[in-house]
Amino acid sequence: MSRLVVVSNRVATPTESKGSSGGLAVGVFGALKDMGGVWFGWSGDTVTEGASHRPPHIVQEGNVTFATVDLSRRDYDQYYKGFSNGTLWPVFHYRNDLAHFDRHEYAGYRRVNAWLARQLLPLLKPDDVIWVHDYHLIPFAEELRLAGVKNRIGYFLHIPFPAPQVILNVPVHEELLKSLSCYDVVGFQTDEDEQAFQDYIVRHAHGVAKGRDVQAYGRKLRTGVYRIGVFPDEIADQAARYAKRKEVRELRTSVENRKLVMSVDRLDYSKGIVERFKAFEQLLESSPDLQNQVSLVQIAPPTRSDVATYQQIRRTLEYEAGRINGRFSGLNYTPIRYLNRRYDRWVLMSLFRLAQVGFVTPLRDGMNLVAKEYVAAQDPDDPGVLVLSRFAGAAAELDAALIVNPHDIAGMAEALIRGLKMPLDERRERHQSMLAALRTNDLGVWRDTFLRDLKASA
Ligand code: ADP
Ligand code: F6P
């Protein structure tokens, strides 16, 4: 039987992948345990130049090998901070205004991909199935192919794939697309993403796209849409079970009889948090009956903090939270509770269960697992309402949410009010419909359909 080799920028450690960490780690670890295999990637550590060229650090856990490598500071600056998060992330999220391009960073991105591929080579067996994840590793298969690797190699993009006119802004767009053509299967979160990729191939690469079959740059590959999901029953069980934890009790006691709107995101400009704060402000302004009666809890752990655009969004949010709280706070009331910290996964799910509204309004998002987790965590007898951006990949499946445009501040405020006042019957109906969508396409389906297509792609 073939083994699975997963390659991703970050590798969840064995303890994390057993249950406390995010959906991807849990889902991928499940497949690794079934098939046996290797999870390879960056350790998350940066070390001095010489020390960074050590071979992978190996941890064996049953039939799964975790193999991680350290990066030098220069590698980190060019590959992760520079090209991945200073060029690809903003452009792929339609934020050209926040993107920069630097040839040295791009050279570093390719150099690190080539080096990572070389580190994996000795761990590979001829019939391994290789599954590469996300925008950090677009050239990874090309490097393996150059080294003579003939295995099936699949790629899944967790973030949006932008329209051709947008990706043309990256000066090396053609090299990136050529690299993607070295995979056997390229998977996307939504139909729009797959279509945008195929449009580029047809219009700008003189390629052919028929259904899911693509020919470009002298290679044949398949595309597909694989919507990443969650395991809803596990989340519901844990959300109920963790309800007695200290943090959950503290929040319940502190809100007293007020209603709660809950948002959880990495502190990223793509998540639309500024617009969300303004919508909450508008709600307080336009509905005196809700003043002092509802709080927004925004949990936003800092991320990529050494990238200037992330420092800027953090300053903006601090300013906005302070300004709005200054305007509407009472001696016993804080409208926006803004917390820059992480929580244990199951505590977070129990916090979701306390909130009458899940407010998930990214300006762009590949999928947005938080939206799915919020729905899964609800009490089915008395569920909360999801207010969801139309620009989250999740909106394609969760159409029973209150769908909003995050640029329409007044529209978001209205949706919040509607959610807070929604009758129980309507809440139950919407929740059942969304839960059914989560069950139809859970995390196992995402993983199994991708791997089925990849195995069939030989
Ligand atoms: P992204 O991949 O852009 O960060 P997603 O919403 O798809 O966005 O996934 C984020 C994941 O990280 C979710 O599983 C969410 O529960 C988790 N997460 C987000 N914020 C926190 C936090 N403060 N503490 C713990 N987990 C968090
Ligand atoms: O889903 C997008 C993503 O970039 C993942 O690849 C990554 O694990 C997550 O967001 C967190 O970002 P980072 O690894 O930069 O902290």
C-alpha cells in the first residue's frame, strides 16, 4: 500500500495533531495514521546560517514520521516573510495595494523550495503519494521533478486563487503557473478559484482546459474543488463538554444578561476586522435599545508580526477598539472586548457556543474554518446565528447564514440586529440546514476525495 507524504510550511507536532490544534492538522494526521507516512516541513524555528543546513529532525509516532527542518534568518526573511507573506498573500487576497515585489525575496523563495525538496528526497519511497499544501510551496513539485521524482504529487491551495488580471501583478506569474503545472492534481477551495486558475491557463499560458483536465507547459494535470471542512459532531461534543472550564465560566458570568457577538481570527488584514468594529459601532449608534445590552468579543492572536502591513493593521485595530469603547462604554459595560491571545481549541469551541451571533466577515478568505466551527459548536435546541461574508469560501456552502458584504457597514449592522432578534424557529431552521452542509462535506470527505483523485491520476 502507498504511504502518504504530506508537505506543508508548518508541521503540527505529534501532540498538537492528536486533537488540540486546528482542522487541517487533525484531518491530515488522520490520513497519515491510516496510510502511514511522513509529514515534512519547517520546524517554525530560525537558526544561524550554518546550523540551518542540518538534515531533518525526525520524530517517530507509530507509523507516522514527523520530519522538520530549521530555516536560517535569511531564508525566513526572503521565503516566509518576504515573498510568501509580502507578495503572494496580499495579491492572492486581492490586496495589491499591500503587496511588494523584491527579486531577492523571490530568489530566496525558490532557493528554499529547492532546498526543502532536496531534504525530502532521502525520505521518499517510489510509490509514495505526495501531498503539498499552500502558497509557500508552489515550486516544490517542480524541484522534485528536476531531481527525477516520478511519484504522484498533489497540491492544495488553502487561500483564494485570484482572477488572472490580479495575478498578472506578480512579475513572476508565469513561472509560478509553470511550477503549478508540475503537480498531477491541483485542488482549490471554491469553483471561482478553480475557474480563475483555468482562465489563466487558457488566456495567458496558451493551454487547454476541458472540464477538470488541463494541459499546459507540456504537462497534463487535473484540477478539482475540495472544500475543506470540520468534524461537526466532534466539535459539538467538545463544545458542550468544555462548558465548565474556567474561561467559559468567566465569560458567562461577566456578560451577565447581555447578548454576545463573537469573532475569532488571526490578526490579519484579510479578515475585515476594522469594518466589523465599525459595523458594531453602527449597531450601537442606530439601536439605543441594544446599547449596554450586547458585547462584541473579538479574539485575534497576532500573526506574522514582523511584516509591516500586520503591524499597521494591529495599530489600526487598537485605535478603533479604544475609540469605540471610549464612546459607548459604561462603568459596568465594555462594548468591544478585544483579546490578542490564543485559546485551547476546545475552549474556543465552548466560547462559540455561548455567543448569540458568530460574526465572520473577511474581505477575502480561502474557506474560513471559524465559520464552520461556530455553526458546529452551537446547541441545536437554541442555536446562534452566523453572519458571514460573501467573500469567505464557506459562503458557497453556508448559504443559510445571514450573508453580508463586508464593505457595507450599514448592511452588516442590520444583519447583526436581525441575528440578535431572530426567532427561535428561524434560528433552528438555518442551523439545521448549515449543519447538514457541514456533515455532507466534512474534513474526512475533503481529504479522502483529494487523495482518491490523486491516486487515480497516474
Ligand atoms: P486562517 O487559516 O486564515 O487562519 P481559518 O478560519 O480557516 O483561517 O482557520 C483558523 C483556525 O485557527 C481555526 O481552526 C480557528 O479555530 C483557529 N484559531 C483562530 N484563532 C484562534 C485563537 N485565538 N486560539 C486558538 N485557535 C484559533
Ligand atoms: O490558511 C492560511 C495559512 O497561511 C496556513 O497556511 C497557515 O498555517 C495559517 O494560515 C497560519 O499562518 P502562519 O503559518 O503564517 O502563521
